[in-house]
Amino acid sequence: MSALHVEGLGYSAGGRALVTDASFALQPGSFTMLIGPNGSGKTTLIRLALGLLKPDTGTARLAGEDVQRLSMRQRALRAAYLPQSRPLAWPQPVIDLVALGRFAYGGGPGRLAGDDAIAVEKAVAACRLQPLLHRSADTLSGGELARVHLARAMATEAPLIVADEPAAALDVRYQHEVMQLFANATGAGRAVLAVVHDLTLAARYADRLIWMSEGHIVADGTPADTMTAERLRSVFVVEADVAVGASGDVSVEIAGPAA
């Protein structure tokens, strides 16, 4: 069964089509990246897929269930969502923020035991947060806070992780660590869908790329099959050199804006 299956999703706002006839399915153990320029509809598409927006057309299913018919708790058990904007309502210790990932299971800040405690401990270790556990979240750097929110998502142990620009606030080392964490999660059978702007990260870590332009999915396949100089020119309006190695690994070098 697909972790996520969307078919014919469409959504308009202010008289403008933001997503048009989008369809794809994510299988357990897959690492998919959604790429495209700013304003191409990526965030809107994942919000539609998770039931956070009601589509004008089409359907989305989480683990076989229509997302619009699921309660918030049922959605949380099926998918962990890491949004692009993650505001803090009040200062909290890091451990309490990570523990929020267990809320759908009945766990949470101050009430971690059994499986909840184990899941939080694993997430904290994976994101290297042990030295920060008792720091107030409002004293953290942007990169540290991004890792805390990632740990919260990992602690859910949901079969699907959806992350919108998870590496945006991180330095180069932690960008790669985050991608490796997601790769490890897929190796354990979870599906990951991440919006990523760094094309070198996309080429290196993704099993599959879904390309968006002006609200449409314009390509869907492996990096080796879809990452071409022609597509980068048409979608991102850049000139690039793309090389595919004998083992299928892809390297990308952006030369600059296309004329």
C-alpha cells in the first residue's frame, strides 16, 4: 500500500491556479524530493496532500484512507509534517519540543514513558541534540532550532515524513546530516517527501525527483533520468553542466542564469 497517493489534485486562489492535475504515489522505503522554482506550487501541493488545504479537484490518500476524512490525530499517526515556517508560541525546553512528536500517541512533555520515551531518545540521538536538551528553545540559533523540529518529526515514527525545506537554515555539514537521516529513515521502511532547493543535495540523495513548474508536475523519475541541462534550463532558467556516472550518480554544476 502507498504511504501517500494523490490523484488529480487541483487548487486555485485569487483566480490563479496554484496546482493543476497533480498525481503521484509514494511507496514505503522511498526518498522523494519535490523541486522547482519559487512560486511553482510545491508547498501548496504538499499541504493539499496532507489535507491542510481542501482541493478544488482530486483526492489524496494516506495509507489508503481519504485524508479529508481523517481526524487530526489519525493524520498525525500516518504522516509527520515539518513545515517551512515553525514559529514558537512560548519558550520551551528542547526536550519538551521533541516530545510533542508523541502527542498523537498520548505522550508529550512531562509524560514520556515506554515507547514514547524510546522514540524521543532515538530522535534526540539522531539529531545530536543531547547537549541542548534543557536549553530554552528561544536561546537557540536558527540551525539548532531546525534540528529540534526535525527531531520532533522523527520522534513521531510515522510511516511518512513530509518536510518543506528542512535544510534551509542549516550549515553545509548539517544539511548533509539531515539528508542522511532521511535516507536512513527510508532504509527502515519509511517514505520521505522533502521540498529541496539545493539541486546538488537532490541529485545526491533522492531516489526520485518530482519537478514542478507553474503549478504543474512536469517530470517525475530518478535523478539520472530527469536531471538534464535542458530541464534545468526550462524549469529553473539556468545554464548547467550535468554528468551521470557509470553507477547512476549525478553531479550538477550551475553556470549561471540562462540567457
